[in-house]
Amino acid sequence: MRAARGFAVPLAVILSATSIWLAWGQARRAVVSTPPTIQTVDAIVTAARAAAALEPIAEKIIPLAEPAPSSPPGTYWLLQSETPPLPWCPFAGLEVIPLGGDHYLVDDRAVDWAGWQERAAEERLRAAVSEWAASSQWAAISQSQPPGGLMTLDNGVPSPPGAGEGGGTNEPPAWSPPVWPSSTQLCLIPPLFLSAGNVVLLFTNGVAGAPYDLYCTTNLSPTVAGLNLTNWLWLARSGPGQTNFIIVDPPWPEAYYVLGTTNDSDGGGFPDAYERLVTHGSVTNTGDDLLPVVSIVASDAVAEEQSGTNQTARFVVSRTGGWTNHALAVGLSLSGTASHLTDYTLTTVTTNPAPMGRAVVIPAGASSMEIFLTAENDSQTEGSETATVSVVTNWPFYQASSTHGSATAWLVESYTKTYTTTADFNLGTRMGLAAVNNQLQFKTDLPAQFPFLNVACSGRGTVARINTTNGQVVGEYRTAPAGLETTPNPSRTTVDQYGNVWIANRGDTRAIGGAEYGSVTRIGLIFGGARFRKNADGSFSSDAAGEYMSVTNAYSTCLDRDGDGYIRTSRGLTNILAWDNPGGVDSDGGVSSAEDEAIVNYVRVPCLGTRTIAVDRWNDIWVGGYEPPRIHLQVSGLTGGIVPGTVFAPGCGGYGGVIDRNGVLWSSSANGEQLRFVPPVGRSPDPGDWTCLHAATTSP
């Protein structure tokens, strides 16, 4: 027969929900004698629990009170079983043994936790726990350890409440966040761990219909970096009638949760709890309730299903405006023809906890977070599919960008097809080739040369393309994204074998990872197609002054980044399309935010004062910088990336260059020095491959 005893202490609203297998400090001497070789908390707790299991207490007590703080805050491990720790001793009267620092051991062998949970379920959960009443999980907290993963909310996230909604102004203990602290009102009960690794947080006694915000931290120390006792992360807001939150496979090995009301004393839009826990603003100043604008772009929009290829696409979620001193959870929704977890998976690279799938967390101090989409090779013929990631618009603590609120990646099918017939060849895009009689052959109607002249407009940060047959400027294109530390000041140009123009941005300098980088840009070529305008419904209409060119019957080396079947590009002088670079998404390289689809590559190169730029017989580009140590390197004409093992620093040249018929790179200097470089085959350059030639006199 179970005995009962009451503990008259109210329930605190900070509840530990941790699955980390730590072990605690000094075990009770009557339970275990700790050998001097056991030094870590892990080892001590494990040994103490093993010894305690050999000395069970037959008659257990069912507490009548709720667990409540009866000690200073810290990490309190329970002796009876491998349950998650609490931030305080749960009941007054239990023996507490200090382990050093803020770790403690609580001898709870006399507590009948299974009986307490049954009583708590009967008295406090009522209808809210009917869904879980048949579950054996009520008997005890699961010992399962949730792996890192995704977070979802069973009822979604509604819009912020109107004036007067929410409730509760009770002040908590000095060490607790500003939430409802009384067990007679709003209460969080100890977390329930399900066998699948999910955590269920239930709450009761709230105001009917009132929303509540759920916050999380991963450490109760006030001094550690990132999330701690004073820096919390907003996770979700409850909907009408919602009495629980479900966290699927939480990514944190240790986490603490707290509920806050949506009361907003200053009426600025941020609840008092949010300002105290997250932004650390003033609850009486409306001026510090600043909503950031969140955008998303695809920095690499193609992922291939075939193993060993580029299976990963990338998205960048950025915030501008508002505060950046705190972590920001951004809601995401998924759409497109591809299915999440079947056709692709989403992951993120960060050292901070970041629930993904429905939300991504931009860490404190950061303006953006990168998401990786990995295509799954499902061995099914489905054709190309799309995956669109959109910023959820009704989360309360940011505003979704009206122009960059969603981004799409393409999932390209695995391929093993052999092209042998004219019909096969017609499935692809041909450049200068015709499919005739089941074979590819060079076109005979191509012009002897591309009839275009490309001129760098240094002061405008653009390059203009002129049709040499009639003198018309057919387009003007930016050579670098907006928002850089320096102006690009484009200068030298070279045209490759396909009509693309490469531009050296001599003024563009940026520090990346402690090193200085310059840049080069590739502008593609399209001609022969008709111009169109894009209508509001997404259709296209013929328009000689339109910004869209049809690829039908056209020669094109441009990239249709949005997949609408047309190339959006400048139609002439001063018609310069935007490259707004939100959140600096393209600052380190890339063209994801460039509206002009003739802008094919923006490449960061480790040379400064970039001026030398020349194309070789294999259509690769040699680039050189004029600033010491005059670094030169090769850029792939196929991928637009730096060719590994080609970087060298001769200490001369870099002011302008050309490659002769023998493949030798000649790179000049303003002081009369000249670099002669013979590219090696099958190895990296060494000093024997180049010579610095010195003129007897310097040209004026």
C-alpha cells in the first residue's frame, strides 16, 4: 500500500527536458563509496545509481505536492533512475549531496514517481491528457535519448493576439523568467518522452482561449555563451484550446522550457516575456520592438540525384533590420513537386541548436543561416522535380520579405542515358551544333565571329555589350552585387569561345576567413530570340522592349535560374537589372540574387587589384592581381570555379594579360616588368614555370 505525504511548495515553470547521459558527483556515502579513480560527474553518477539499485526502499511515498524549487538553481540528478535532471531539488526534505560546481545528487529512492504521475494525471491534466491516458509512458519518464532532428508543432503557429488577449502578471522568483509561477494557475508538467524520441510538453490551468509562448534554453548557467539562463529562444505560440507542444526528435542533448504570456506592457508588438528573455529590451519602450525582415534565396539551385555528383543545393535565410543580438527562429514551409524525406532531406550547418524542417534558427550575432538540400537517389524515373522553401508569414517576431519570401531548387534525375539519335540530341541544348542524321555536327550558318563588343563602364560598375553591325547597345550588366565594402570598378575583359565575356573587377576587395579576395564575373550571351514581357499571371506576351528573351531559335549561354523558360536580361544601355544581394548572400561569390540571368558567375579569387584576365585554348580563364604578391590562377570555363593546384605568386605581372598561340601567359606590369608563364601539365606551378622580365626603361 502506498503512503502519501504532502510538500507545500508551488510548481516552478522551468522544467528540465534533457536526455543527456551525465553522471553525478559524490554519491551518498551509505549508498556507494566512490573510488579515488572516479573523477568525472558521469562516472560518479553511474556508480551511485548502480549501488543504489542494490539497496531499494520497499515503502515509497507519493508526494501530494507538485515538484517545486526547494534549493538554489543548478543541475540536480536523481538517484533512483536515469531520468532527466531538474534545475532544483524537486521536494523539500530530500537529501541533497553536492558534487562540485552547480551539480548535485538527490536521494529520491523513497519517492514513488509512478504513483505521483498517476495522481498528477488525475488531478491536473483532465481532458488534456485523454489522448495519452492509455499510454504506458505515464508510468515513468522514458530513458530514451532523442537524437538531433526536426521540430514541429502539432497546432502550428497562429498570428499574434489582439489587444487585451493573454493574461497573468504574477512575478516569478528572482531566478526565474517572467512567466506564470503559481501552481494554481498556469503550469507546465514534467516532460513526457515517447519511444520515438519525441518530447511532449503539457500545460494546464491557463486562461481559456489565451495564447502562450514557449521558450527554450540549453544551459542554466548565466555565464556560458549562446543560450543560457538569461538568453532564451522563442519556439512556438499555442493556438486556441491547445494544451500541449510536441517536439519531434529535439536537436538539443539538454534543454529547459518555459511558458510566457503574450502580455505587452508598452504595446510595441513584443510580449514582455520576449523582451526579457530574448531581446533584453525595455517593456516600457515601444521604440525597441523592432521586427527584422527575413528573406530566403537559393544560392545553389540544382541538386542531382546521381551519387558522386552535386547532390546538394543550398538556401540562405537572412535577416535585416531589428536586433541581431539574439537567436531568431524562422518558420519555413515546403512545397513543390518533390516530397520532403522521400526525394530530399534538409539539414543545416551550425554550432548552435537549430530545429529544422519547419523552422531554422539564425544564431545570435549572425545575419543569416545556410540550409542544405540533399537529393535522395530513389531509383525512380520521375523527371526533374522542384523543392520550394518559403518563409512562414504569420510568425510573430519577424516580417517575411515581400520579394524574397520563397526560393526554389531543382532536383535533377539520375542519368544513364546514351544519346545516339537525332531525337536524343534534340532533348538537350546545343551550342553551335546541329543534330543531323543521328549525329552532331558543327552548324554551317554561324557568323564568322560573335558580332559584339564588350566595354567595361568602370565608374558605373557595369559592362555594356554593343552590336558591332549596327552600333546598338544591346545590354548593360552589373559586374558585382550591391552592398559590398568597395565598388567593383570593372576594367579588363576577355571573350571566351562561346561569346561569354569575363570581367576583372579591379576595385572589388573583401576579407574572407582572414584573407583578402578580389573577383571576376562572367556575362553570358543570348541573341537570335524574340523579346517578351512577363504578365502578372506569369504568362508572356511579345514585346520588343521586354526584359525576357525566348530561347527558341536563339543562341544562349545564359542560365534560366527561375525555370520559367525565358532569359530575363537587360535590353539596352541604362536598363540595368537589380542585384540587391539581401543579407550579403552573394558577397562571397554567387549570383543567386541577380535578376539578370545573363550574369552567369561571380567568382571570388585570392588576388587583389584583379586586372589580368585571358582565355586559353581550352576555354579556361587565367586571372592575375596587380597588388603584391601578384597572385595568378586558373578559373574553369566550364564550372566557373578556381581550378585546384593552379594558384601561384610570381611577384610580377597582373596589370593585363594575354595567352599566345603556344599557350604561354604574358602578364604585364605598369613599371615595365612582365610575367612569362608556361602552364605545367599534371602538376602545380613552381618557380621554374615562370620568368619575370625587366625592361631597360619604363614606358611613359
